[in-house]
Amino acid sequence: MTTTAIRVTNLRKHFGELAVLQGVSFEVAAGETLVLLGPSGCGKTTLLKTLNRLVEPDGGTIEINGRDVRQQAPEQLRRGLGYVIQQVGLLPHLTVAQNVALVPGLLGQPAAATQARTTALLDRLHLPAARFGGLLPAQLSGGQQQRVGLARALAADPPIVLLDEPFGALDPITRAAVRRDFRELDELRRKTVVLVTHDVTEAFELADRILLLNQGHIEQLGAPRELLRQPASEFVRQFFQAEQLGLEMRITTLAELRPWLSALGSAPASEPAPVATSLVSGSPATTPPPAPTSAPGPDATPLPWAMSVHETLGRLAEAGPAGLPVADTGGRLTQGQVLSAFGHSLSAFAA
Amino acid sequence: MNTLTELLAFWRTHLDKLGQQTLQHVALTAAALLLGVAVAGPLGIWLTRHRRWQGPVLGVAGVLQTVPSIALLGFLIPLLGIGARPAILALLLYSLLPILRNVVAGIEGVEPAVVEAARGLGFTDGQVLRRVQLPLALPVLMAGIRTATVINVGVATLAAYVAAGGLGEFIFGGIALNNPAMILAGAVPAAALALAFDGGLGLLERLSARHLRAVGGGLLVALPLLAAGYWLPRATGRLQAGFSPEFVGRADCLPGLTSAYNLRRLPNVVLAPALVYEAARDGHVDVIDGYSTDGRIRAYGLRVLADDRRALPPYYAAPVLRPQLLQAHPELGPVLDQLSGQLSDSAMTNLNYQVDFLHREPRAVALGWLRRQGLYRAPRPLPPGAPVVRLGSKIFAEQYILLEMYAALIRGQTDLGVQTKTGLGGTIICFEALRTGQIDLYPEYTGTGLQVLLQPSPAVLDSLAGRPAAVYGYVKAQFARRYGLEWRAPLGFNNAYCLLMRQSQARQLGIASISQLGQYLRGGR
């Protein structure tokens, strides 16, 4: 049973004549990562800012942890919500460590605990406090600054974190690195995250669910594979069209490839039932198939069926075919089989 | 080199005054700056949040900046009287624009992303201001305060005109006395003060670039301390005097008077010459210096205190001319001499009064007097190509009147044309114009010729001892010898320095002469 962290009901906002949000309603479950996605000017940043009251809506309600945000002073509300923006906005006259310690300071938390927390966060984000803590923001690269921004948002351990295009200003290589750190940060796994981006690949990489906005209303809200496989409108379909192949590779799991592997004629009978339908018909495969039931060989590692094609390829690229945990015919796939299955599936997607 | 030695000598002999004036100057600047920051700082912050008021408010501050400082002081006197209050208010008004403008520019120049991030983290508006906007705007804020400081140190010299003291006392005294060393004696420390203030604020800014509170605290502690120098106890007495810078500075004026009459218990402040009469009329001061034929003596109900020990130098008016003029036109001499000895002190005071306070034309007043004396003749028709006599005057009523009298006499009794040049600012300008042949005649005073132009040694002054005939004889001889210029016979009146009191007060205290003033001050009677 999941609890609702954020509930937005019929949110409306105008800037003069322009309707920026036209009756937006959605919920975010505790621990979920929701990505607000959409073209420029669709209202996604405005929507995010209504959550911490940097923008006051014209109508509708926002509840956070069951409480209307208007019941709290904006400052009190914001101190409980981590906030990261594209331009980072580190206070240039304070050191890295002082920047990270800002919110705990506002909350009046004891200095020693804050310092320990700051050090731990910076270390985890690959900015060892001993070396970076005393530097001024201007002495850091863009990627380093955004890591500090992230640490600052997490310093007071808020249950909810809001991020507005956090990787938008970074060059592609830095962006990938910071995004990986972000994804791998244990801190964030436990938190409710609302992230704004216009980058569909980023959305698919990070999202549990995606909220696709267009001209102030929700086009579709769902898991990445739902948006891709069951677009609710022509807009949704076209929105992902250019990136279709790459996105498919991110949502397709090895389990879904099993029928193709079976078609090669070497899949043992003891393996779980094929899920080919999920590829052909597009029905959601919400739960990964159970692990193979037959006893593994002495050196075998079970194949991680829930892993996406994209990630599998990533591991292949890193460690070569040997890095892929496959075994021989004793109820297992060979590396060759997996690779050829990839080839089949890719050509199927491309068709 | 010579000026430098004189400057050092002047400082040595006026060390106590130098210290007092510097202290006053620092205090005025600091007080105005403190108030300026206190007013313009919050106002500027308010303007960043109410942007549509920026145009009107900065516009008003800009207009204030363009009001000439002496005029601003003039406006403030009726409201605030004389002394530190109008001076500090004027300085405050001048410091508004630079501080306001830089507060607005500094706060609005802070990167919007930083402000948004701070708000997003949960800073209150006040915390955003104190911990983000003000620290980041600090260099710009300080630049504005430093600009205001330098302006204030400069304008504070004018405080000497409203009895607020400061280094302007030396400067304006020096200008009045044509004494470069005395001007420098005030100007050099004023310039040094400007640099010191600017440097001090710069140091404060650099030392604590990251510590807004330290800067603010530093200013809040330092400025009142500096300003407090102004309220050091001052001498008080039964009467308060207000004197013009020249009167205070000249050896034969206040210092001579003080020793001759033992006036040591007469505390005085320095005022602009234009303001002393009003200050006396309005009761801000009780005793002033003035010119004995000034029309305001009558207009304001003031009493001239008799100089019964003849301590003040005589200032008998007489025409000074180029001898070439009389060589070419011998008939002119007797015409000009018709005025000799004809104008008494009271007659001249009356004529001045008509021009200064009844706002009659100097020419009408001059012709009216000539008619009553039977000296007026209708102008003769000018023969073609008639030579022209060029008459000059300084810019005040008495000189205009005298000039019109001479012009009418020449037009009515000779065949010469007359050209009048009444725009010659001061003694030096008139004198140089005459010496270099740009004018032929102007009315001068024996005391001015002696003190301002000839500047004889103290020994010579002693020997003259303020005797009118001796001074006239000396001036006449020296002008002829040194400059080849001729003094004609005096007109009769003595437009000398004098001490003045309000008639009502003088009568009540029974003071008619400077001796009686001295007795009163010493507690007699």
C-alpha cells in the first residue's frame, strides 16, 4: 500500500491573458519519481513552482502529505522540500560547505550534525569535503556546481525533492555523469521526486511515471512504457517518435526478449512462459517474469531478466560479452543467443 | 615655495583652529552620511520592491542634486535657522542620489537565479535581503556611499557659510582676504579628508567583503563617533556673535577688536557675508559685523555700535582713476571733485536703503540725490567722435549709485561720453581692470586699498594706527608710486566694518558702543 505524497487537484494559473495551467490534477506516490515532461512553454516549470509556492495558482488545491500547502507559511513549506534549479543558484559569497548547510541552518539544526551531513553528502557526490568544502562556487565547474546544488537540496533530508531541469545547462558528457550520480544516489531512491525536463531520454531514464504536459493540460500520465506503447493522443505519439528506438531499448526487458530467444530454438522448456504478447500487442509487462526455476550450474549466475536492453548493452560495452551473466545449455542462454536476440528485436523495432 | 612656507606658518599659528575645523568637518560629513544611509538605504530597498516609484523618487533626488549648494543652504535657513542643522540636512540631500541609485542598481544586479534558489530553499524575504541581496550588492552599495562621502566632504566646506564651521572657514576667509595660503590651509585638509574617508570605506569594504554585518556595524559605530565631535562643548556666553569669514580672519578686524575692547567672552560663529544681517534680524545671533552704510541696518532695525576706541580700520570711499584721464581732459577734475565730502554715513545708508530695500533703480536714486544737492544738469548733446570715459564698479548697490552719480555729472557738465561697466565682481577684478587701462575710474575704499591691495607690513599698519587721514595719505602715495594710479579726495562717508546689534536688544541692554558691549560681556552692570 503506497501513500500519496502530493495531490494536485484542478490546478489553474494564468499569466495575463495566457492560460499556463488549465485544470491539472494528478497524484504522486511516496517514493515515486515523477517526471514533468513537455515542450518549452507547456507550463511544466510553472507547475513545479506551484508545489513550493514560488508561483501561487489562480485556482485548485495542492496537498502535500495530506495537508494543503496554503496552511503553511511559504518559507516553512519550502524548507521541507528540496529544490534544485537549472542555473544552480549557489550563493556566490558562501563556500561550498556553507551552501550545502543552508537549509539545516534555517531549520536550526545543530551545527555538528549539519557538518557531518554536509561532509557525507559531498563525499557521496564525488566532491570530497576536505578538498571542495572550502571553495567558492566560482571555483567549481558546471557539473560540480550542480552536484553541490543537489547536495544542498538534500542536506536537510527532505522527503520530497523538486528539480527544475537540473541537468539542462550541462554539456552532454557532464550531464551523463551527473545524471548517473543522481540515479545511483541512495538518498533519492527513498524520496518522492518531481523533476522537470524537456529531454525525453532523461525522462525515460529517471522516471517511474511521466506526466506529459502540453499547453497547460495533461496529455498523458503513466509509466514510460505506457506513454510509448499506448499513446493517449497523436501528440503523445509524435512527441516520442524521433527517439522511438532509443526509448524502446530503455523499456524493453530481457524477459520480453525471451520469445525471440525461444524462436532460436534453444530455450529450455523449464523456462517461464514466453511473454511475446507484450512486444506485439503492447500490453504492459508490469512485473518481471520469475527467475528460472531449474537448478543453476555450479558457476552460473542467473540472468537478470528485468534488466533493459539499453542497460544490458551498456554492460556489454563496458565489459564485453564476458561481462554478461549467461551460462551454457543447462537451462541457460549462451552469450551468442542473447546477442542475436538483440539483433532480432532491434530489427523488429526498426520495422 | 613661498606659498608653502606661508601655508605651514599659517597652520602653526592656527593649529587649534585647524584641529577644531577638521573635527567639525569630519563630524558634519559623518552625521550627514549616517543619516543619508539611514534614509536612502531603506528607501532604495523599498524602491526595488515598488519599481514604479523608482522614476519619481530618483527624479526628485536628481533634482535635489542639481540645486546649487549655496542656494540650498539659503532655502534651509528660514526653516532650520543657522548652524549644524541646515548644513547636515543639505549634505544629507546631496548624498541621497548616489546612495539610492546604487542601492537600487546593486540589489537589482544580483543574479535572479541566486535569489530564486534562496527563496526556493525557504529563505524569508528578510533573509533573502540580509543574507543574499545585500551581501552581493555590497560593492555597489559601498561605491554609492563612497561617492556620497566625497561629495559631502566637498560640500561641507559651504557649512562655513551657515555657522556650522568646518574647513570652509579657512577657505572662504582666504578668498575674502585674497590670501592663497589661507585658502590652501582649508582646502588641503579637506582634500585629504575626502581621500581618507574614501580610503577608509574602501578598506572596510575589502576587509569584510563577506561580512555585511561587520560593514554595517562598522559604519553604525564609526559614524556617530565621528559625528559626536560636533557636539563637543562649545564656549557659551551672554551674547552670541556671527561674523563673516573676512572679519574673523583679518588682523585689524576681530583680533584687533578683541584685544582693544577685551571681548574675549564673545563666542562667535562664522557666517556667509550675505547671511549675517538676516541672522541678526531673526535672532540667531546677537552681534554681527557689517558695513556702516549698508541699507539693511535701517531696514532690519539694527544699531551700529560706536567704535569709541577707533580700533576698526577706516574705509573712506574715494574715486581712483588713471592720471592719463585728467591729463587728456583737465576739465574733468573739478567735475568729479564736486562730490568730495558731500556724502555722510547716514546719507549713504539712506541711498543704499532705497536701492536694496525699496528696490528703486540706482540711477533714479543717484539723480534724485544730485537734484536735491543742486548738482544735476541735463545731459549735453554729444559731439560726434567725443571721447568716452569708462567707469567701473563692484557689484553692490553703493557702487552702482556712486557710478551713476559720476556718469550724470560727466554727461551734464562735459562734452565726454560715458560708458559704465558694473559687472566687475570684486576688488581684484576692478583694480586689475583699472591698472591695465580697461576702465578709467572706479570708487574704492581706503581700507580695501590698504589691506587687500597694498598689504603693508604690520609695522606700517601700526604706524598708521587706523587714523583716517594717515591711511588715506599712505594709500594715495603708494598707489601713485607703485601703480601710477591717483586717489581723488574722499566722498565723506566711512563704509567701514562695524559691529551691529538689534536696536531693541541694544537699547534693553544699554549698549551703544563697543566699550559698553565689552563691559556687558565681562559681567559689568
